[in-house]
Amino acid sequence: MNVQDIQAWVNQAGALIAVISRREYEHNGKPAATHQFDAGAAWMSLALQAQTMGLVAHAMQGFDPERARAVFAVPDLYDLPAMIAIGYPGDIDALPAHYQDKEAPSGRKPLAEILFTNNFRGLDS
């Protein structure tokens, strides 16, 4: 998706949310190794809640993280791994023609390709 297309549909969203995670624990300053995992779990909860309310939530990495960091005044101690556009579903016909056919669930890999027993058999090995 090019920037103009992203901006066109994000402008129609009811909210644009920055996903932000703190790399260190607030209470002791030690590294929080699971901070992005925790942010991902929070995102999934938000996405499920949105769906139950008839909303669409779309997470994306296609944004300028440095600009977002500046706009939202995000301190260096935090990561900004994604943005979420959330709102009511729009009319597919309002999308650029080359994106209309992508408005369907994507295929998933078979579990045999991503589920391992006994040891990791990476896809790149």
C-alpha cells in the first residue's frame, strides 16, 4: 500500500491509536523482556472487543515511527511497534480498485509448518 492510499482510509477511521510499550519495569528499572509481547496481547484484546462492538481494528507497521514518536511525544524508554486504525466498516467500493480484492481473510499456513514438537525446526534451516 502506498502512503496516499493508507492516508485516504486512515483518515476515515474514528481513532488512530499508537501501540506503545515500556522496555523497563517502572518499579525497579530492570528490563521488561516481554514488553512487546504484552503490547501484542493488549492489541489482540482490543481487536476482539472492537469486533464484538461492530468495529474494525487494523494494526499496521506502515507508518513513520520517528514522526509518530514526535507527534505523540513518546520518550526514548518506550517502543512504538505499531499503530491501530479503528472505526466502523466502510464501503469496499470506496477503496482504490487495486485493494478491493484484498478485502477477504488471508490464507493461513498449515499448522505442520509452524507447530514443532521436541525441538525447533526453523523455516530458514
